[in-house]
Amino acid sequence: MAGTSTKTVHDIFQNMEYGSSSTSTATAQAWLEKHSRILGFFIDGKFLSPADRQTHDVTDSNAAVVCSTVCAKDEDVASAASSAAGALKTWSELSCYQRAKVLLKLASVLQRHSQCVSELCELSQSSVSPAVLIRLTQYYASWAQLRDTLMPEWIPQGVVAVVVSDDCSVYFLLLKVLPALAMGNTVIVVPGKTTTLPALLLAQLFLEAGIPAGVLNVITGSEASLGAKVAQNPQVNYLTYSGRQETGEALAKAVAGWGVPMSFSLSFSSVCPFIIFDSADLDSAVDGVIELAFKKKRDFQWVLCVQESVLDSVVARLKLRMTGMKCVPLATEAERSLIDTAVQEAQQQGATLMQSCPPVSTGALYPPTVLCGLAPSCQSVISPPPGPVLPLISFRSSAEGVTLGNHSPYGQTASIWTEDLTLALESAKSLCVGSVWVNFHSVMDPALPLCGRRESGNCTDGGREGLYQFLRPSLSPSFPRSSPSSINYADFGSAASKFMIPEGFDPSSVPRFYSHFVGGQLRKADSGCSRSVLAPGSAVLAHCPDGGRKDVRNAVEAAIKVQPGWMKKSPAARSQSLYSLADSLDKRRRDLAVSIQTQTGISLEEAEKEVELSVSRLSDWAARCDKEQGGNPFLPQSGSTLLTSEALGVLGVILPNTKPLLSLVSLLGAALAMGNAVIMVPSEKCPLPALEFIQVLQASDIPGGLVSIITGGRDQLTHAFANHSVIQSIWYWGSKEGCQFLQYSCVSPLKRLWLNCEEEEEREAGQNWTSSNPSLQEELWRKAVVWKSIWIPTA
């Protein structure tokens, strides 16, 4: 046949050049031809291709045009949102068995069309094994079956928008879509360039599996701007994103203020350590480096860290293995320019190059390259260039190796190589990442969560833990929809209002002047300013400091000194400290009841009930310290796995106005029980009970610096929390403008946010702090932890 290759197998092995897949693409091509090579949207169970829309060409690895996709307009977004909202009642009210049945049938449909799926993914440069997708589907079918049994008090978020960047893989796309559907949500997918064709094919396969029309919708276009338009639609309840940090940041800023909770998995920007200790099997470790670092497409960026005692041996083995390796195709010619600039800069900083062959003069090709002799502060280590370029740094001791592994601002995953099991487990525990592979790399299974740390993400995907981003407790208020306010983000909180002292006020009539509680000590505000604490009738009860950015900085410095030691304490030891705190609170119950009555105006009997419930709540958290742990998930692969919950680190908490003492101890108990340090800002309206609580802290066994209480303007202190890179999570009860500011600002540096618009909650039922419903406490402790999975393969 004209145009076909006549090369023999011997010729192909002699050349070892990149070529097309050995399988025919007839199935995928037939599917494309069926759609006339112009693919529209999938809305309400049908393919739609409006005639007046712009189109975008989809190309394969050889830059040949495969087909065209249609770019959505505002009316298409509205149609998809209306379809998803209309199908929500039907889908969520199906029995668990019926939803599971649809997903199980999808697994068999995927099996039947596996060749077409595989070929279309390859054409889209997003190769994935159909067996992996089938395993993913079967796993979430089982969770769909068990939702009401194991999570009876949780309900779906509603309409979920799933947005992925251009280089996101089909696996990570389905890692968002399938759990959302399994939990009873409807989904609008905004795919990137490499996932557009697979997403549209999978939508058709979902329909074949029996999913009701409107439950899954796919619209195509520019992922950032189109994703923002979808999230801004009032019928969308939740937004989750997977992909690169730059796109995620633009998306977050565009959606801030629209009243949509957001989560981000930024794994494709993550820089991950590949650590080789001197006790490693060096040949296996170098094989792992070759397999991982010089692939055409990588899910993560890698930095090679080698112990000095085996550095020469590793370099020699790398040089031998790289000999004869051919240039690797790049995604674009722009990547070539970025690589050339990065390599030149690294050489100027003293790096030496180790390359498999000389680079070609032009074109989107580059040889496998190792940059040796770099310092940890080099830009190529902090942010490695794209393509087959691997930075290499060395370390002396195993402790230094872990420190280098934590040097990156990211925290997605790590691969460590050693034959010493004790060293492996100690290193895995000390690395601030979500997944650790021991003597292995790049193995994933939906049973184990992928939990981004620091700049790698603020949510968990996979496992049971990844389901909760698509659920909320039935008794918890939903995030109210709104329109963005006009906010000067740079000056937010700078003009915080202060309580004014009435004319003719006599300072001697004020019963008390309170102080901050920072580092275990009472301190005045760094600014020297104070605020008035007012009773319900506007009478001045006391003065408290007017805190600011420097007070937050001092509190963070105190927290990071004690939090690692508190986290390393055994759960039993933390439990005893919390029991001590509850006992201290019980001894001062009368004083605290009086402060609640004075501040809020409720009766003394009601105030005493709040104190009694607060003592009980602290005791509950003391009892739960050693109950909420990880486990050993069962996997379909050989080897052992560990799943552990870990503390977030330093939390910033803006306390609500309602139930000022009970809300404080509920949030404080959850954070401390899981090993965190906490900086709390009392309600501007009712700070007195929190200030009286300082004496309870002083009389307990809680280490000084672990808990700080800072009074002041809520907006001003919120701004200080958002800008501090050490604070990993912010729990916020406050204004709509404050929620908008945090959504806009807390993408860089990335933080985990728990936002509650108290203005709306006061109009509705709001957070029920007195409820002992298990789902509310489970929500609290899940907000206070991150998850780490450790893979240990066996022969």
C-alpha cells in the first residue's frame, strides 16, 4: 500500500528511532471520521457542534492535525450547567447499588473498547493503559456501593466543575471525575489539549454504560478562561483543578468571590527528590533514574540527590547507561529555548554536563542530560527546566539527604533508595511529601491517596480520603453563592476599623487591660495600640491589644519551634495534655461563664451550659488523639503499603462570633489532637471568652508557643495569615469580602482553606457548634490532617 513503511524488524532495532505505535489506529480513526473530525461538546447526553463557534486543531506527536474541537461560548456553559443541575436530583437520588451498577458497566464497556481508548489517548499524546482506567472505574464503583453505609451523614456537593490543564493525563482527569460521580454529584468537565479527545470518547462510553443524560457534560475551549466561566455559573457548587500552578493560580483569581469552594492538585509543577543513599542497590537505583528522568512525558519534575560516598559510582553508572541514548522529542520548540537558557545558567554557576550525545543545533529535540555539581540554591534545582534534563546534587549524611529532599517548596512525592529498612521508614516519615516510593518509582493505585503538600496542592485525590472533597456533612451549611466585591487586594485590612472609646471615658473604670498570648507569654501588641471590648449595650468592658503583621510573625516563630516536637509526641501523650487542658477549663468554669454572659448578654445558665459542653468537647478530642490513624490498604500489586495521617503544621484560625468559647475549643481541640500548632484570632465582636481562656492555657500542660491568641482587626490579621508562607491552612469565619480575599491570595503561597461566610450563616442556621453529630467532628479532624502513603515493593 502506498505510504506504508517497508522497514523490517531488524531495521527498526538497528535505528531505534521514534515511530508510530505497532497497533493500527483504524478504530480511533473510525471514531473521528464518524464525527467528521470536528468534535463538539457533550451536553445532556448528546454531541453538539454549533456552526458559529471557533475551532481549535488537535495535533499528534508529529504535529499533524488529527481533528478540530469547538470552543465554547457563554451560552454553551449555561447549557451545560443547566443540564448538570437538572440531572443532579435524578442521579443523587438513585440507590448506591444503581450508581455502582453504572460504573461497573462502564468498566466492561472500557474493556470492550480498550483498543479505541488506547489509540485515541496515544493520538492525543496522553498515553494510558486501559487496564489502569478499568481498575480506577472498578475501585470507585465499590465506593459508590458503600457510600450510604460508611458515610451516612454526608451528602454530595452538587454540580462539580472539573478543570485540567493542557498537560494533565487522562488518569488524573478520571481521578477527579469518577469519585465525584460515585458520591452522587453531577460533573462538568473542562479538559486540556491532551485530554479533550479521550474525555469526549469517555463521555460517550459513560452514556453506553447507562448514565442518565446530563450527569456528565464535557465542554471544550481554553481551560483557564472556560473553567472560570463554568465556576462562575450560579448552578455550579464546587470547582476542582488538576495541572500546572500558573493555570491554577489564574483560575483561582478569576473565580474568587463567586462563592465556589475550590481545590487544587498542582502535581504537574511539582519538583520531587530522587534520593540515593549509600546503602542502596546502585544498579537498580540508576535503572530507576534512567526510566524516570528521560521519558518523553513526565508527570513530575525530578532532582537527583546522591550521598557523597557513592557519588562517583552513581555518576559512572549513569554515564555508562546513557551512552547511545538518542535525543528525546520536546513538546514545543519553546521548551528547547528554556532548556538552553537553564543549562547555560547552570554551567555559569559551576555545573558540569553529562549528555548521551551532542544536542542538535535546532528543533524540538534534546539529549538526556545530567547537570552535575549544582548547589541546592541553583535555579535549575529549585525549578528544573522541562525536557530530559536532570539536576544532580550531593549530600553527606542521611539527615542532610532528607533536608535536601525537603528543600523544594513543593511536596508531591519522593523516591528513596536504600536496602536499610529502618533508614527507609525514618526518611519517608521525615519527608514533607504526600507519597514516598521505597526502591521504586511512579507506581499509582486509586486505593492510596495522592495528597499534595505545600505548593503541590491543597486537596487529596484517591483512596477513601479523596472522596471527602466531593461531600459535605448534611448538617454543615453550604458555601453561599455570591458575586465578587470590589476589593483592593494589596490594601485589604490596612484600614481596619477600631472600637472607639466614648467621650469622657475614665480609664480607671475599665476593669482590665488584656494582652496577647504568644510563645507561652503575655505580650502587648507590637504596634502599641489597643482596642475596646464592648458589651451588647456598647459599654466598655476592657481593652485588648490591636495586633498586626509583626505579632503574627512572632507567633509563627514561636509555633515552629515547638510544633515538630508536639507532632512527634505519641498520641497518648498528646491525649494527656488535652485532658489537662479540659481539667484546667473545668476549674475555671465559673469565670468563663461570667465572661460569656458579660460579652454576649445571654443568661448565666446558658453560659454555664456552653462551658460544660466546652469541657466535654475538649475531652472528646483528647479521647480521639490515638483513634484517628492510617492503615495498610489492600492493593492488587505485590508489596506493602502504609497510610498515615500527619499534622498540617501551623494553622491560622479566625474564630466565629457565635458560641465564642465552644467554637474556640472545638477548633482548637481538633487542631491540637492531630499534632498542629494554632494561632487564633478571637471574634472582634466577642473576644472576652478567648482572652479569659488564656489563663486556662497557662495552667495546662500545653507547651508554650503551641497556641497563640492575638486580638485585633479581623481583616488586618487575615491579610497577615494569607501572606505568611509558614502557615499551611486558614480556618476562617468572617465576611464575604474576607472569603474572597483568601481565595484570591492563598494560591501563592498555596494554603488549605476552610471558609465560612458568617454574615450568611447568621441569616440561616449556620454552624451548629452544640451538635455532637459524628460527621461534624469527622469534618473537623479531616481538615486538620494531611495524608502520606508509603510504598514498599517486594520481589
